Amino acid sequence: MATATSELMTAGAIAKALAVPDAKVKKAIQDLGIKPTAKKGVCNYYAKDTMTRVKASLK
């Protein structure tokens, strides 16, 4: 499972990469209707292309 999730990012990791607050990223994901690529427990993991969609919506 480690290799499967190593290519995926949580909302917190996306926020850290974009240098924006977690709440803004989570709201953007919800507004865009993006579904998680994978779930592990309560954590949602998103594909790397999600970061570009979120970044575009934050502008």
C-alpha cells in the first residue's frame, strides 16, 4: 500500500506544497466536487493532478 499512496497527496500536503491554509484547499476540493482517489481510514488521498486544479481555483 505504501507504493500506491506514495504518488497520492492529502489535502494538507497539497496546502503545504501551495503554501496556502488547509481550509482553503479543503474548501476548493469540496467546491470543485473532487472525489478522493483513495481512502485509508479517515484520510483522503488525491492524485497529483488535483493540485493543479486546486491551484487554478485559488487564483
